[in-house]
Amino acid sequence: MSEPRNVKNLKDRINRIEDILASVAAGDMDARIETEIEDDLSGIEAAIDLLIDDLTDELRQREKMQKELETKLKEIQEQQRTIVQQQEDLLELSSPVSKVWDNILILPVIGTLDSQRTQIMMENLLQKIVDTGCTISILDITGVPTVDTQVANHLLKTVTSARLLGAECIISGISPAIAQTIVHLGIDLSTIRTKATLQDAMIYAMKQNKRSDEMKVLSRNALSDEKED
Amino acid sequence: MLELAPDRNFELLGEYAIETEYDIVMARQTVRQFAKKAGMGIVDQTRITTAVSELFRNMYNYAGGGKVLIERGDVESHDALIITCIDHGPGIENLELAMSDGYTSGMGMGYGLPGTKRLVDRFEIQSKINEGTTVRIMKWK
């Protein structure tokens, strides 16, 4: 057995306990009393060592949990950013305007029409009208579950703006339930050309196309007749 | 808070806050679900959903948001869905004017409140300047 490191008299031992406790309090978790003398005081010293052990464990666990929480928080913040990004992407994607036939554009609207979305939708449509020179556009609202006064107002504004650019706007896909609701609300959509289904709207648009083609032929013939005269 | 006629024993189905445009969509989808569960047909579902959409939008646009209570209960021996919208906004100065077709105080079409009234079976409104507005609508099953 080695020579005990600990001091012999009681006062020194109590001083050592105080020192150890002070260093633990200061954050040194490796400090232990480690007495090797067997007497009444050594029990207390051993108990204090055990307490320091427990405390160390608790602290380590807390640190670990804190780190885990921080990692999770980072993950959540990352996800949040992704969601916001995707929402913005979705806004762009959710109002695709496609040219489906000569002179005919289709804008299928799916989901909720809030003011931000309608704004983007309207901009997309008007730009596409200018870019393609199409004079007929079909706004299909089959995928819009609720048409309240605000949505109706947005639709009216879109149709009016398109008309200012020289394009006719047809709204299709109004369900029987929504039709009744619009009438009860008291909204007047009679200034807008509406069709029950996308198919009806398409047929109407093709007919309009044919008519304007015939008109072109007629006017060309008239012009050439004039020349002959 | 404004008090409407004392409640018969309604069963509270849900309570929601309207603070963003997204809340409007969520809350009205919830209303549609409850209407469906209550056994309403597609036309009545659409009507009540559109009606609450108007009210939620009013709260959002004019009062900066508010609270919604969805209840179900027996009203004059009708199985009814009851929706109460409570806000602490500026209140409505002239209720009679606000309830008339074509009048709008803001950017709307002026069919919100009178249109909503036509879509439901019972419509109650109370408003006090600078205190807020409470609207309760009921739809029979």
C-alpha cells in the first residue's frame, strides 16, 4: 500500500473536501477526494465523490441532449427554408399558361386563388397573350373548390385585362354547385363568356378560330376582286 | 365581447384563429369537412364553405384577423351547423348599408355580407364601433 497522499489531521482533510468542491463548482469534473484512510470521515468523502460522479454524468447527458436539440433545430430551420422555397416555386409553377392550338391559350387553375397567386396568374396570362399573339384564352377553374366574391372579382379583373389586350377570355369548369353559389352571392358574371367544361370551351374556341379564318379568306378574296376590277 | 342570443346547448366542434390568408383556406376546408360529416349535399357544402370564406376574408381584410367557433346543435328542431366569427376590429358603422347589395367600404365587390346571408339559413350580426364585430351563421342539415 502506497503512502497516503492525504493529510493526517482532520482539519487538512476538511480543507481538501472544500478545495475539491470548489474546483467542481468551478467546472473541473475530474477532481475527486480519493481518500485512502478508513474512518468516520472517509464515508462522507466517498459519498461526495459519488455525488460528483453522478453530477458529471448528468452534465454530460445534458450537454449531449443540448447538442442533439441544436442539431434538430438546425434541421427544422433547414426544412423551413425548403418549404418557403417550394412555396415560391409552386406559385410560379401553379399557373402554367400553354398554347394548345393555333391562337388558343389554356390556363388551368387548381387549388386556392389567393391575391398573391391571382396576381402571378394574371401576369403570366397577359404576358403570354402578348408573346404569342393568341386572341382566345381559356381559364379552366375545374380545380378551384371555392369561388367567393374575392375570387370572382379576381376572375373578372383578369378577363377585363385580357380583353384590353385584344384577347377573349373564356372561363370553363364551373360546377353546378359553384354556379348556384355564385347566383346566391349575387355576383354578375354575365359579362364573361363561360362554358361548363373545358371541352365545350375548346369547341367554342375552335369555332371562333374557323370563323376568323373564313373572315380572312373573305377579305383576301374581296381585296383580289378589287384588283381585278 | 359582443354577445349574441344565449346559447342553447351546442356541441363545440372546433375553435380556430384567422391570422393569415393560409388560415382562411385551412378553416374553410375544416368547415367543409364538418358539413360533409353532418350529411350535407355537395351544393350545401359549397354554400356554407363560400359563406364562411366571405366572413373569414372580412375578418382578415378589415379587422386584422379574428376567431372562429364551429358548433353543431339543434335550432328550432333543425340539425344545424353553426359558425361564429368574432373579431375586435373597427366595427361596422352602418349595418344596414353594409348589408345592402353593391355597397363596399373597401376593395371588394359589395356582395360579401348580403351574399353570405342568402347562402345560409340564419344570419345574425352585431357590431360596435371600435369594439368589433360578431357574425353567426347557421345552416340546416
